[in-house]
Amino acid sequence: MRDYIFLRQAERYLRKMQPNDQVRIFNALDSLIADASTLDIKSLKGRSDFRLRVGKYRILFREDRENQVYVITSIGSRGDVYK
């Protein structure tokens, strides 16, 4: 079974979000674990990260297959998260 962990930057951004947006993010992450084929996920060019789109937000993550965990590196709005 896979799980996910947040890096500090992603965790800080998540805490500042509105509660209903936080629920949407956690639902998307739970869906990522259950069945990733139904989500809007793309590989980022020039990086080892992937992008998960959740409305106006983007979740950047890496997949650690050895430990079977998704590492959430960054969460942010579409224009800011890639900087």
C-alpha cells in the first residue's frame, strides 16, 4: 500500500489554504493512492517530479517506489508552483 508524506514547503502552504480546498487536496491524494489512472497527472520536463492538477491548484510530487510512498514536494496555484 502506498502512502504520502509532505515536505515542509507543501505542508505550510496546505495549512494556509481554505478548509474546503484542503479537503479537495486530500481527496485527490487519496485518489492518487487508490487509482492514479483517473487523475490529471503529467511528468514535468527537465525534472523528476510529476504534477497533479486539482482545480486551480497543482501538487508536485515524486514517487519513491522503494519505500512505496509519494513525496509531496510543493503545492500551489498554477502560476506560482513551478517557480
